[in-house]
Amino acid sequence: MKQFVFLATWFLLCTKIIAQNLVTYFEQSQYKRTPRYDSTIWFCKQLAQKCHFIHYTTIGKSHEGRDIPLLIAATRKEFTPLKAHKSGKNIVLIQACIHPGEPDGKDAILLFFRDLLTKPHLKELLNNNIILFIPILNVDGHERFSPFNRINQNGPIEMGWRTNARNLNLNRDYIKAQSLEIQHWLKFFHLWKPHFFIDCHTTDGADYQYPITYALEVYGNMDKEVTYWQKNIFLQELHKRMDTSAYPIFRYVSFRNWYDFESGLSTWVTPPSLSQGYTALVNCPGLLIESHMLKDYKTRVLGTYEIIKQSLQILSNEKEALQKFAFNVTHSDSLHVAFSLTNDSTMVDFKGFEYAIRYSNLTKGKWFEYSNIPKVHKLPLFETFIPTKTINVPQFYIVPKAWASFFKHYFDLHDIKYIETDEEQEITAKFYSFSNVKLASTSYENCQRVLNFQVQTISRKVKFQKGSLLVSTNQPNYRILVHLIEPEAPASLFTFGFFNCIFEQKEYGETYVLEPLAQKMLEDETIKKQFEDYIHKNPNATSYEILNWFYNKSKYADEWLNVYPIGKIFTEK
Ligand SMILES: [Zn+2]
């Protein structure tokens, strides 16, 4: 009997400890703190230990060697991509702490996973959804922990830092993939091929009443059917549910003119260097959640919880429609890669606060002081875009041997298929030739970007060595391929400065050689006319620039100067 009493007491104690363990750190701290990395991993492992349908694993290691955690919730233990896709359920990828200073999504979904254990109505969401959850993507940045990392933000008491251990913003790294964290993410994403993606953040910016804002790519960079579904089915339903909850939502917007409220609200097409812009390239809808930084931490976390719960319910109901979209991209011979906002607008009610414009004695500039008096502002909302750059998509790209290993790395990360040529081949291809190139004067994300240029297409017959890469655009991820390679795509490797070496002139003529050569060349009427035109356009050209102009018109000029080495092959249809 004594033994029985002891065992019963021991059992009750254990249950209590288990229950205590499954109180999140966020709850224990009275909703004011977010757990550190070790504590987060411990909690994830506890969830997996105590629950048969939750699995803990990792997607790879960071630069500082930390595991990047992944939790999978799947009622029939569909813990592999193959089993998950066979199940017929939606695969929903949710990530938090790509910006660790904004940990709301981490605490919201840890709470949600804990609730899956105890609340049957939530567990029902797993009948149609498998959830992949990365609680901390930027694990190293997360451990640069301080109360002083987010000056505008109302809690938690301490939080991680925006960038990774190499000072890279991971949410600008989705195409160029310079960080290990995003390299792992890309492999993971293309292996699992999720149907829906959610990325959790916290805003900066103005004060307004909405605790949660959102963005979805509905402005022209996805297939029409996906855009329609996101706009007219998913978002309409999401608004209906959230606007009657304690957490009304609005689009994630900025002021048309910086700091000028009355100039109106504008949205944007997200470039694929950011997460939801990247998932758009494969038609995977990406919901960006931006909780509002001035709301208290509890409101933000619970608001994030609510929008994700509601999203999962909608996705459950929309299973059939949703699963047709992701990784099923319509091929086109022309692809819009850049967009610009038009002047079309609609008037909307925007729930803000009354504010006063103050003038600073210190800076002589103006600044905004928000009150806590709610006010509905009638403002123009600009959200209509037109394409400003359309690419003629070739049948093949050809990458010369010299750039093959560089591109193989990228093609493998982005799941792009290619073949290596097994013999030298002479191929006629189209190449881009640049002029008036302007490079950025400051570094951006470890790169010196190409800001402006003029470009023309030239045709050339080139000997491509054995081991060059032939890349067909007739493949599912061709939109990623185009965005990687095409210089005019906003996040291309070219735009990020990976080809700046082609703008460097390596040989020069001396004045005593070029002066007589120039005089001789001017005997040619065509050259003479071109020169007059050059002088007309460049009246202040120095004598060196003038002579160098002749050098670059001579037979000594480098034919590959300012020419992009990747060729485009258009075959007859
Ligand atoms: Zn963020």
C-alpha cells in the first residue's frame, strides 16, 4: 500500500512537472519575455517527446555551428516529404525569427503547438494540414540578445539581433544565398515543396490601430489563378474572420511619401531576395505577417497566433484548390520581372490615431507625435502595378566553363536542372552588352550593386569549352532561373554585383600610340561621325577619355569588356 501511495504521488508529481514544462516561457514570464535559443530547443524537444505526432529535427547548421530547428506536426507521422505529399494534406511551412528581434511568431507557434496537445479543435486542423515550423531561422542573430536591439519596439524585454553572425540580413538573401542559413533553407524548401508559406515579423513605421498587418503577392508576379485565389478567396475569408476578432488586420503598407500620412498608402511587389517574393516564383503563396511594434508583446503574439490559426482553418477548407498551385508554374516565353506602381488609387478607411506634426529645434525637420485617440483616416490606397521589365525567355541559357562551378552551386541550391557539355562546341547565342554602368557607392548586403545601365543584345558565335552548362528553361523552376541570371531582374546575381569584373578594362594604350592611331581612324567617315556624336554627348571628355574611346573602337579592344558571359539560345519553333 505504502508503495502504491508513493508511486501515485510520484506519478502526480511527474504529471505536474510535465504540465509545468509545457507552459511556455512566454506564459511563465507573464507574456513579457521570449526564450533564449537553448530554452527554445529544450521546449521543442519536450513537445516532440511528449507527443507522438510532433517530430523534432533540424535543417542544418548556422555559421556559428548552431542547429536550425524544425518541428513537424503530422497526425499520421508523415515526417518525410514523401509521406507528407502522399498523405494528400496541405504542407504548410511557418517560420519565425528570420529577424530575431521580432520573435512574436516563435512564441505564438510554440504556444500553438503546445495547444495542439490539449485542445481537440486545434488538433482537428491537422486532419488536413501538416505543419513545418522553424521557430528560429537566424539562430546566431537570436543569441545576440539584448534589451536594446529594437529601439521602436514595445517588448519583449530582451530579444535577438536582426542579422546573422556575418551581419547579413537573411531576408535579403533568398536569391544570392550568401548565408549558410538560407542555403539550408533553400534545400529544405525544394525538398519539401510546401503548398503554403508563412513568415512572421514585426513592423517599424507609423502608429495605427491594427495589431497585425499582412502582405501576399497579389500584384502580378504569380500565375493569374493563384493571384485570384489569394485575393478573392483566401484574403476575403481571412479578413472576414480577423476583422471581427480582437485582432483586425490591414495590408502591410508604407506612406507614398516617406512620413507624409496624407500622401496615401502604397503597397509593393516583393522582389525574390525576400522570402515571400521568392516563394512567389514557384507559385507557393507566401503570407507575410507583420505584427505592429507599438502594441504590447502579449497582444502581438496572440494576434499572430490568431491569424495563423484562422489561416490554417481556411487552408483546410481550401485544400483542393490550394494544392494545385505550388511548384506548378505556367511556362511563358516572356516573364515580367519588374513592376511599378501606377497613379490609380481607391479611397479606404484606415484606422489610425490622431497625431500632431512637430517641428524640431534640433534638426529643423518635422516629426510625428501620435496620440492614443483613435481616428479613421480617409486615405488613397495605391496598389495597382504595371510591368516595367519583361524578359524574353530563351529556350536555353549557356554558362561558359569559367563560370560553371559558380553557377552549379546556385542551380543545386535552387533546384534547377542543367547538363554539362561533354565536348567543345561552337554556339551562336545572344549576349548582353552594357554601357553607362553605374555601381552603388556603398555596400548593400555585402555586395556592390549595379544601380543603372543601358543594355543592348548582341549575337555572337562562341566556342564553349567542354564542361559548360546548358540550362533549359523548360523546367518547373524556370522563373527562379530567369531571376538568377537576367541582369534586369531586381535580385539577380548581376544586380548584386557578382559580375562587376566584366566592367573593368584591363589593357590600355599609351598616348604616343593612340594619338597617331586616332588620327588615322578618323579618316574613316563612319568613325568620324561616331566620334562627333561622342563629343557632342560628352563635351567635357578628358584627353585620356577621348584617346581611350579610340582604343575601344580599335581592333585592340577587349571584345568581352562590358559583355555578360552568359549566353541566351533561342531555337526555331
Ligand atoms: Zn522583419
